[in-house]
Amino acid sequence: MGPRRGDPTEEGRIACEDGVPRSDCPYRLDTPEYRAWMEGWDEAEEVKVVGGEEEGEEP
């Protein structure tokens, strides 16, 4: 049995914050977990953009 995963939305958010590319989603396409992970990743990216933390910008 593999390691237990947490909430896919939270995993996606953390992945984005840690610099993991969106294309590295660990879930299979067309699953609820995939959509949730992507949603979390996109939400974190939006926060980075709105907060001015994009690449090359000062925090």
C-alpha cells in the first residue's frame, strides 16, 4: 500500500507554492482528484499573481 494522500486541492496549492509545475499533477486525467488538484494549483497561482509574487518581482 502506497503513502496516503491528503486533500487533492490542498496538495495542488502546496505544489504550486513549492514551485512544482502544473503539468506534474500526480492524479489521472478525468478524475475528481485531478480536477481538485488543478483547482488548488490554480488558486495558489492566482494568489501569487495578485500578491505580486510572480517571477522576477520583489515580494
